[in-house]
Amino acid sequence: MDSDSIEIKKTYRQLVKKYHPDKNSGKEYDLEMIKKINIAFEVLSDNHKRVYYDKLCLEIENNDIVDNFNLGTNLENEKTVFRNK
């Protein structure tokens, strides 16, 4: 396990604890955030998915993809989940 994987797992655990419904009021936002954290962790913990995600984000940032479905916004939200710990 490399240092990136260790840091991702550590951050994932911190975020799950922070937003877990048992530790909070169980607001819809907290439940939605847990879903986003799980999706982000699923992508970031799998090297193949992470490479694909990074490539897709780079293409979006470079406007190489036409965004008819707000794909860039959704990906950016998932990307920032681990930044906002």
C-alpha cells in the first residue's frame, strides 16, 4: 500500500466519522455527503478508476468534452469531497 492509498483511506475514515448520521442529526445533507464520500473513495481507491477519473477531469478542465448533462459539475463535487475534510 503506497502513501497515497494510506492517506485516502485515512481521509475517508475521518470524513465518514464526521458525516455519519449516528454522530450528527441525520440531516439529509449528512446522508448525501456519506454517499458522495463513498463514491469518491470507490474511485480514488481503485487505480484504474482513478486514472480514468483524472483523465476525464483534465478533459473537462480543458473543455474537450461538451457537457450537456452537467457532468463536469458532478465530477467537481465528487473531486472536492476529499479536499473539504
